[in-house]
Amino acid sequence: MTPEEIQRYARHFVLPGMGPEGQRRLGASRVLLIGAGGLGSPAALYLAAAGVGTLGIVEFDTVDASNLQRQVLHGTRDVGRLKLDSARDRLADINPYVQVEPHAARLVSANTLEIFRSYDLVVDGSDNFPTRYLVNDACVLLGKPQVYGSVQRWEGQASVFWGARGPCYRCLFPEPPAPGAVPSCAEGGVLGVLPGIIGSIQAAEAIKLLLGVGDSLLGRLLLFDALGMGFREMRLRKNPDCPVCGAQPQIRELIDYERFCGAPTEAIMPEEIPEMSVTELKERLDRGDPLTIIDVREPHEWEIGNLEEYGARLIPLGSLPDRLDEIPQDEEIVLQCRSGARSGKALGYLREHGYERLHNLRGGILAWADEIDPSIPKY
């Protein structure tokens, strides 16, 4: 190591379990980060600062202003840039001795094994179920450890999954939740500092695994409640009947994870959903056409911005089954949410219950703000 590196890692050199040899081991390690968002940001920052030699980052998104509340890899001047470019510049500033390998791609079954193959372990900062199951299965098939993290609203969780030595993600969650059952961060919100806490735990677990020291979270699920400021722990056991890491695995190659997680069902494929653009909706409202607008978002989202002046009614998606009597079947109905996903699910539900004159507002309130009324805040 150079004199500058010796000075940089001086506090590691005197750390029991690390020392110069451990630092050299970190420098020779290769870690792959899934995402440069809420969880990937703190994990990347601390792994780079610790001196992990190579950080691969899988990311295809651009920086949005709504990211800045929690995705600390990026700053205001990065809005509109590729997250990979922003991350590369920030990590080079943190530690110029770390090599960043960008993977500008969406993870799919066709490319995941090839991307994962050359890394020692994977830090999963993904925010959707298809990617989580894809990452898990790829790690099991390749025999690699996966450092897992997840955040939602005020709560987070972390663990280590390693099918060769203990339980995998499927042992804990054999089946994904029903589509729409778990709101996204955009729908449910997330405390800005929460990914920092969980992402830092992921970085600590990755470092311990690379060094071979301490007790990892393998076989344990760490649960954090920011409101109560407390940690709980669940013991996990390997499922002998797990379809990917069990004694007789049925999954021996990567599958279609979008279909596995229920997106979207054959009964209502996207091309079969009758949509209406915001421009068409505005034209018809201006003409005085009798339309009923049902907003299926949550009350706190309604308060941010809504179409109440056009007669929109708030009926959150979760309460739709109990409030069908408020939606007459003989009216032409336009279903609306933030971006069009939840309203599409609502349309499918109403269709199953006999409603026929249905439209899904394409792009939701975000498209309305972009194309019709920019005074409505985007979130």
C-alpha cells in the first residue's frame, strides 16, 4: 500500500480482526451493489470508504428530485443525470483507490448470472419483489452470499442469505405478496434516514463476510422500528423443501420473475386495460361530458394534489371492496392514482364485479401535473 493508503486506513490497521492483512483482503474484494438508490447509497459510500477494491453497481435510472431526501449518493446538481454517473463521481471523491464497475442495465433473467459471476458477494438494495427473487435465485445458483435489506415507511429489515450455508430469501418468503398488497416507497413513503441505517448495516455485514470475522446475520432477520427506536431479531431456518436451495430444488435456472410475482395477470393484460389520456380527460371535462373520476390513492396523497374541482372522489384501493355501493354501475368511470398502476388494479377489480364503462387514467396525477396543471406538486 502507498503511504497515503496507509494513512487513509490507519484506524482499520489497529482494529482487532482487521489489521493490514484484512485491509489488503478488502482491497482485493469485489462487491456488487443492486441499485444506487436509498439502500445502495449508504452501502456504496461506506464500502468505498472502507477500501473495498471493486464496486460493481447495477443501475439504469436517473436522479429525480424526489430521490434526494434519502439517496445520499446524489446531490441537487445531479438531478437528471444517470445515477451511475453520479455514483461514480461521488465514490471517486470518497476513495480514488476504489474501482467502480457500472452495469447500466435492468436486471433480467437473461443477464443476471453473467453480471453476478465475477463478484464475491451481492448487496441487494432493490425495491421490488421480482428483482429480489431474481437476485436470490441467482446467488443460490452461483453459491454466492446475498446481503439483504428492505425499508418501508418507518421500518426496515436486514439479513444475510446464503443458500450454500443457510436459509435463502425464499426460505423466509416462499411466495411473493399479492400485487398491490405492499405499497412502494412512492405510495407508502419512507423516512429519509431509514435507508441510511439499514444500508449501513448491509455494508457492515458485507465487510464482515469479506473478512471472515464476527457473526453475520445469516439465519437471522434483523427488524428495526424507527418510531419505537428498537431492534428485534427473528431466527430463520433453512427450508428443506425450498424450491431453490432445498434438498431437491425445482428451480435450476432463472425463471420469469415478473410473472412469478403476479405482474400482470392473464385476465387483464396491459393492452386490454381501456385507458384515457389526461388530454382526452380534460377535453371531455371541458365539454361537460358526464364522467365519474375515482381517485384510488391514500388520503395523504390526495392532500398533496387532486382533481376535486372536477368532481373526483377519493376511494382508496384498499377500501374499494367495502365501498362499491358508492360507484354506480351505469356511469362512465375514470380511475386515477399517482401513475396509473393502482388504478389499473382497481379497474380489474371493478370489471370482475360487473362494471363495464371503465377507463384507467394513463400516467395518473403525475401526467396531469406534467401536461395539464403544473401547479399540482409531483411526489
